[in-house]
Amino acid sequence: MASCDPKFDLEQAFRKGIAAAISEDAAKADPQIKFSGDPAHGDYQCNAALSIARAIKGNPRDVAEKILAATPLSALGTAEIAGPGFINIKLAQSALQTMLDRVDMDDLGIEPAPLPHAIVVDLCGVNVAKQMHVGHLRSTILGDVVARLHERLGRKVFRENHLGDWGLPIAMTMSALRRQKRDLKSLTLADLNHAYRAAQLEAATDTAGLEAARTRGAGSHRVIELETQQESAIAAEQDAKSTLLKLQSGDVATVAAWQQLIDVTMADVLEIARVLGVRLTNEHSRGESFYRDKLAPTVQSFIDHGLAQEDQGALIVRIAEQERPLIIRKADGGFLYATTDLAAVHYRVAQLHAGEIIYVVDARQRDHFRDVFNAIHLIGWNKLADGTQCKLSHLAFGSVLGTDKKPLKTRSGELFTLKALLDEAIQRGTDQVKLRATQTDSPTQGTTEHEIAAIGRAVGIAAVKYADLSGDPIKDYVFDLDRMIAFEGDTGPYIQYAHARIASLISKSDAADSAISNSAWKFDHPAERALVLAILSFPATIKSAADLGSPQRVCAALHELANCYATFYQACPVLKAPDEATRLARLRLSLLTKRVLAQGLSLLGMDSPNRM
RNA sequence: GCGGCUGUAGCUCAAUUGGAUAGAGCACAAGCCUACGAAGCUUGGGGUUGCAGGUUCGAGUCCUGCCAGCCGCGCCA
């Protein structure tokens, strides 16, 4: 089948040219076909001559001449050499038409690119008894989009919500709740969150402060005050530890209470996922507790392989010459989250047959994952049954900061629970849609309340998600409600708007579907041509976005496409085109643009309403 | 102290992984709805890409050294 990707076709052609003109060896390298930003430089350009010239110590322009002469461009288009040795290519109308035919099919030219093994996407990662705040948005939607991109390319994906449902923090919360004599049955997640924070504060009582107060000879009142605090903290810790023991030994009442906590938490998480349009259900939930029986065997394996050693009572794995080892068992015999992560990798490789595990987790855990990955490599748990190696990747993202440029923690960010942010976004979206629906000349006039609510929700959610997804994940960003819920400019709603406009245009045309889809492509105006090139580059963008884990590439491509369409829409009348052939051709181009926009929005987990 | 990340227009961010004159949005200024949805389009001003060197035909991107901010650094997750 013919390709719909100009870049791909040009790469093929130039590889042949380079092989014939220079050497087979030179042809193995990247032919450096790039999209030209500037129409004056053609549609695409080949920059290979410059680097080849250096390698063979030749004159770049001469090398470019030789390559071009040997390159079978034939029907693809015409080329000329410019500047120090760039080869600028202008694609032929007929070639573009053939490619458009290929894109204008059910799969929109996005061909399956399956992988031999599954991909595990570790996303969301909430903790039991903690409310989701804006920081959790990133892991959840980034992970969801990365999963969608791989799924679209026909790859098997496991979404794994590595829920924090095991260990001391849970026990602390449970013990705090019991001491407050709260009835677990009637608790909301907000209640749990309070208990969790209260428990944390208790445990965090200032030991160092007490020491300092004593040595500095502070007043006895102050010391006693601190001591009292300390005693109650110790008592709370003791209680939490005994609760943990009961939980770990399977005490029926404790386990039941624990399950209650998980249920309350998950109900909230899944509701937020639903509102966010994130594909996450209970079946994707495999919390830390899932690995509890695998921790001791994990540690034993490291001992058996001679990779673990005792150090100050704890069991550690030394990694190369690194100063800080990875602790896999505490001096008191307990396990840590590193142990759980090691067990999880083992499970995912051995049981889920993962060829890649992508951890969509906060950048602050870089060192942790580096150490865990290294330990996995040492013990060889990254090897699959067929001998290939599972790739371990950490898709690290930056923190959401408050206006004080400090991480937006639960304490200071209490007003910004994720739910509050989404509610606000949906409210503003709905208000906006409602406002427009009351204007006399508005296409949404007469829209029912029910439809308005649905559209408002789609617009609000798209705004929030796009704001987060359109940037480089590694960077921190300051949380700004107005920026995240903007509907103008480079935003999600801008793309939705382009889509809705086309939907409206198509419904106004009285042309039969078959008449549109059977019409001949025609694009003479520069705006039409730019639109065509934007459409054709889309499939390759999806593939690279998936392979690089870069949702921002999808956002950028969609913005470019919507922008090209808006320009085209302004410059080229569709329904009132000068002749019938042009009218149908423009309708066909519009329809194809609409489908690509909808596809892109869907990959970002956003709706594409026909009216807004 | 050691390690990591970041530094681009007044603000928020891009830059096809080394390509041509560094691009968008917001804000600001001027235009465009009797041809399709103005959540839009067109035009304009605004830059020593933190600083100093280096590598080469070419550097925001790679290397070295500084500066600033943030993050991490043994038994929490």
C-alpha cells in the first residue's frame, strides 16, 4: 500500500540516491528529511549532504548535486539546492493527492506498529486515604495519553495503578481513626484525608527540637511541653505499628477496616478518572498490597544471587561504585517501597511479559528509579523468556508549584483538590456555552440544558488537560487557575472550536456524502496547500509521540492543523466556492480535517463536540 | 559537600533532537463579521536563548567552566 507520509517517501528515495552517489554506508545514516517551516524553502528538505560532506571531506554543494542527481524523485516532486547544501523539495500535486487518498481511509493513515511484547504504563499512583490534588493530574493524564498512543498503534498495554495501599502510613491513618472513635462506615475521603494528615503531624513531632531545647537549657516549661508532645507521638507510633502488624498478620477486623479505606478512596479516584475522561477502572488497580507475599522471596533472591549484604543491620544492594546503596530490608526486618518496586518489575516482566515499563512518576523520584532499575539489571529480572530485555523507563514530570514557587502540597493546596479544579473548569465551560447559546445569531441557540452541560464539561476538561499536556512534562509549572481554564489561543477549546466549525459547515452543505468522498482533490491556494501538508504529517507525529512519550507533540500538531484550517476557512469560501468542483473539493478537505482533529482529540482523551 | 533538573519576548510556553531570518499564546496597538461560527482571522512592536569560552560549514540544542533557582542524597512512600 502506498505511504501517506511525505517524509517517509522522501527518506526512501534519498537513501537510494545517497547509496548510489556516495556509498551504501552513508545511506544507512539518517537522510535528515525535515519539514520546512518556511514555504520559501519548499515543503521538505534533505540536510544529509552537509554531514556527509564533512565525513568524506567533500564540498557540501557538490555532494548535494551528486545525491540529487542519483535520487529517484520521479513523481514525488522537484528539488533544488540552496544555501550551503540544503536540498529543498517541493512536492508534486499528484503525489500529494495520492497521499491524501491514503489518509482519507478508516485508519486515517495511522498504520499499526505492533511490538512483540506488552507495554506497562504505571500511572496515577494515588495513596489510600489521600485526596487527589492537582499534582495527581499529571501522572494520571500523561499516563493515559501515553497508553492511548501505544494502543492506537496496536500495542498491548497494561495500565497499572500502583496504589499506595500498604505500609505504615495506612496503619497510622487507621490507628488515628480508631483513637478518634470514628465509624468507618460513614467516612468520606475528605475525612480520611484529615485523619491521614493528623497522623502525619503527630508522627512528625520535633525530636531534634526537643534535643536542642534540652542542650540549650531552655525553660523547663518548654521542655516539658515538648516531652509531652513527644510521648504522645511515640504512643501514636506504637499504636500505628501494632495496627500494621495486625494488618500484616491478617487480623480479620483490621483487614476489613483497611478494605473500607481502599473502597472509599477508589470510589473517589474512579469518579475523577471518569470526569477526566481517563481510562482507569478497578481492573487497572494493582496496589502495593498485591506484592506483599512477594517481598520476602524478592529479598531472598537478591541474597541467593549474592547481591545483598548486611549493613548496620539493614540489607542493602550495592550499585557499582555508588556511595548510597539501595536498602531492600530494614534493620527491623520490614520491607520498603524499593522492595515493592523490585517485586513489581519482576511480576510485570515474568507474568505480564512487559517489553517496556513506563513509570509516569514525579521527577523527584529519579534517583529511586535509577537505583531500582540498576538493581533489576544486576539480578537480570529485565530478561524476558525469549531473551530480549524489558526496557525500564521513567517518564519523569515536574512539580506543580504554588504562586510562592513552592511545590503545591496537600496542606497549602487544600483548596485545590483535583475535584475542585475540575468542578471550576466545568462550571466555567458551562457558563461560556450557556452564554453563547442565548445569543440570537449563535449556532448553539436553542440547545437543551442537558446538551449544554455535556458540552460545557467537554470544553472545561479539554482546557485543563491541554494546559497540562501541551508542555514538556519535565518542567515544573506554577499553578494558575485562569491559565488552565483559558478557552482562547493555544488551548484545547481552540481545537474543539475548529472541529465544531467544520461540523457546522458540513451539516449546512446539502452535498451527499458520496458526492464529497468521490470528488477530486483540489488545492491551489497556499492556505489549502498548507492544510494538506499539516494533514499528511499527522500519522508520523502520532508514531513519534508514542515512541518518545511526548503528548506535547500531539498538542502542537493539532494546534498547527486547527490553525491551518482557520486560515483556510478565512481565505477560501467553501459553501460559496466559485464552482461546484472547488466546493466539493473544499468540503472533502474540511471533512478530512475534521476527522483528523477528532482523532487527535480522542488520543488526548478529549471530546470533540459538533456544537459548542 | 555530592548528584540531578531547569534558565528562551513583559508573562506562560514551543523549537521536528545540530539546520536557513528562534516560533506560538496571553497582554499591548491597528484592522476584519451583508461569503460559511469573532472561542476566529490579518498586521505590527517586543530577543545578546543566564554568563564566558570551546567544538564546526552551522549551536537555544553538544563539550568545559562559572552564576541563579528548584529537587534528591540509608532503613518514609
